[in-house]
Amino acid sequence: MRVRVELFGRAAEQAGVRTVELDLPANATSATAAEALAERYPRLEWLRRGSRPARNQEYARWEDPLAEGDEVSFIPPVSGG
Amino acid sequence: MAGRPTGCRAVSVRSHLWLRRCVKKTGVENAVQIEITPSPLSLEPLLAFVQRRGYGGVVTFTGNVRDYNHGRRVLYLEYDAYRPMAEREMRAIAEEAVRRWDCCIAMAHRIGRLEVGEASVMIAVACAHRAPAFEACRYAIDTLKEAVPIWKKEAWEGGEVWIEGGQDA
């Protein structure tokens, strides 16, 4: 399945892009997506431990299964305000 | 109740009932205004949105960029957001405030580069009375800082760093 990963802040700067298309196996989860992302962008390895996953703009869990066309992101501790 | 209300208690109960009807009739979503923008913030449109008949207590919060953070002189901040999710999260916070405190609420967050002294966030809350307005406003800014996917990068002389988590709270 194909998913789109949205990157922000430090992660976007490290990757040099704000959007990454990933081709994942059919049973992929948020964790699988983070690992595939880190394979392509080794500097983003910290996201798997240092962020919360989001799926289609809502907080999710690492073990939640993904679906074709999902918008995935990894949310480090926030610092707005 | 016949005739005009004569005491404070009667006025209070009447206005409270009127407010409940108002929120019910207009719906929670009509009591909420959310904005994420690269443009400078102003309280006026937020106040214009929340000020309505029967809402006697109005509280605002403004967060400005400080000149010093952890003893370092700040040159400027740069805010980045997961914009659609940040808007959804801010809306969820505001709607929860409306349900809990019977209020109207407007929240605005700026993104992009901000200079020292500029406002990064503004919140306006109107309730029937002041106590719930203060509580709702406090809830809104505290929860925004915990849950809304927005990040700031701090630039100082000789360096810059993305702030993650509440170390600068």
C-alpha cells in the first residue's frame, strides 16, 4: 500500500522535504511506516522513539494498521503557544 | 416566572437559562472560531466573535515572544505546524471548553517567523460570568501547549534549535 508521510519542524529540516511517499506491505502499521522512513532518511530514526504517531490527522497508536492512501505523521512533543 | 426579575439571583438564573438555550440553538461549532495564520495576530476579531448578549465575563490570553529564554538572548522564533491537524486539535479543545463552561471561544495561533514582542497565540473566551471564563481560557492555552502539533525553533546569536516539549513553558 502507498501512504503519504507529512513532516514538520526538525524532522522536515533533517529530511529536506515535507512530504514522503512510502510503499509499505499490506499489513503495515504506524511503526512499520516509521521504520521505512528511517531506512530512507537515517536522520529520522529518532521519530520511532521520540514521537507519537498520527493517522489521517488524528493521534494513533504504533500498532494501529494503516490503509492505502493514509496520511501518516509522527508528532514529537509539541512546543506551540 | 411572571414579571420582571427583581433580584440578582433571578437575573442570574434567567441569563443562565437564556445562555443554555443559546448554545443549544446555535450548536457548539457556532461558539468556536479557530485560526492558524502567518499574519500578525490581533485581539479585535477574536473579541468581536465572542462578545454576545448574555456573556458578561470576557477573558483573553496573549502569548508573546520573550527576549530571553534560559538566559539566552532570543533573536526570533520560527513556528511550524501540521496545519490541518493543528486546526482539528484546536477545534476539539475549543469545543470541549464550550461543553464544559458554556462559553464562546476564539483561538488564533501564528506560524512562520516571529520577532521578539510579537504575539504567537491569542485566545478570547466569553462566559456568563468571570469564573468560568478564566477557567475555560486557562484550559484552552494549557491544552493547546500539550496537544496541538505546532513547534517553535528558537534562534539566538550563534545557533538555533527546535524546541520539543515544554522545556520553555
